[in-house]
Amino acid sequence: MPGVVCRRILFALAAMTAVGCQQPQLASAPAAPGAPAAPAMDSQQIAMLQRQQELTQRTSTLDLDNQELQVKLAQVQQQNHLLSDQLQVTREQLNSTTQQLTSAKESQQNIEQQSQALAASMKKRSAAMISANNSLARNLPVINIPGVEVRQDGDVVRIELPADKLFNSNTAQIRSDATTMLNAVVAELQRGYPNQIIGVEGHTDSDPPAAGTWQSNHQLSTARAGAVLDYLTQRAGMKPQQLFLVGHGGNHPVASNASPQGKARNRRVELVVYPDEWQRT
């Protein structure tokens, strides 16, 4: 539109210029003697020329303004295009974030529901499977096994199995000559504590295990407790639900590690009889 206005102004100036040029020719016709017409025509022509110059300058100014406006319009259109692209990207990111948030909330709800269901299940199983038997401390069956230390420890009974009689040095493989001792212990447990919860706890002395075999005494004690538990369930017929295992490493010595005899006693697997009964559901 600004370009059309400028062209119209130029056409008007051209027409006015043409008229100005013709008027002096008409004024030059013979006039009556003594009539001073020539000076009046010169003033009018000068005024027309000045007006023409003013219009020409105004037209040039408008044309420059029009060019500047077109440049600014192009810049604004480019900025609008960039903003439109950024807005589209932002919308896509917002949609993606919203979907991720919705998915995270659903996952959290599922985890909470699973946790609640698991807690309810564990509570139900605990109530059904374990019942207290506080009479254990008052009615302890006598366990007498040669070479095996048995002692009362509060509400539990601890049966010490020397690791040196169960395993070769720095291993977790039960020796063939250890089966007699293990079978005798199992027979006493089944006679006196057929339904008690029994922990299988592995212990070591304070010396670190030999390099290249075990990373720590905890690992060694856990492996030895696991080997005894496997024997009790797979070969001696005890109920897996009745047993659990723990590896203490060298954290709970029963003798001083300052002497070889003390270290030998600390290397052990204990069968710990608890005053709680396991009951089949």
C-alpha cells in the first residue's frame, strides 16, 4: 500500500508539472498595451516549482519511510516465524513432560499398591507361620553330642559346630567325615525341637581369608553357613521353612583371638534354636 501511494503522488506531480509548463505559453499571448501580466505569471511559475520541489522531497521521504517499514515488516515476520517454531517446540516438550509425569505417577501408584499388598501378605504369613513358645527356656531338652558345645544364651539354645571338623582350611565344602557329627545333631534337633525356628550362623576368627579365594570373612562365613543349611535340608531332611542363615564373619568371637585355641573355637557354625515355632499353613 505505501508503494501505491507514492506512485499516485508521483503521477500527480507529473500532471501538475505539465500544467505549469503550459500556463506560461498561454500567458505569452499578445496582451493589451500597458497591461503588466508577465510579472504575475513569473511569480506563479516560481510558486509551482517550489511546490513541486516540496512534493518531490516529500515523496522521497515517504519512499524511504516505506522501505524502512518494509525492512521492519520482514524482520517482524521472521521473528514471528522463529517464535512460532519455538512455541511449537515448547508445546511438544510440555506434552512429553506431561506424559512422563503421568507415567511416573502411575508407576508410583503401582509400586505403592504392590508394597501394600506385599506388606499385607507378609503380615498374614507371619501370623500364620510363627507362633511364640516361651516355654522353651523352661523345658530345654538335654542335647549331648560328643565334640559339640551346647549352651543356653537367653531364650535361645546355641549348638557350636567347630569349622575345623566341618571344612578343610579356607573352604566351604563339608568334609566326608563330618557327616557323622551333623547327622547326630539333626537327630537331636528333630527329637527335641521339631518345630522350632533354627538359625544357621557362620563365624570366623580375626585372620583375613587367604588371598584369591574369599574377598572377606563375611563371605567365607556366609558360604559355610549355606553349606551346612544345604546339608540339613537336602541330605538330612529338615524343613527349609524352619531354617535361615546368617554370616557374621569375625564380629562375634566366643574366645580370644590372641591364641590358636581361641581362634579355633571362633571358627564355627552355630545352630541357634529360637523359642518360636514354625507351623505349616
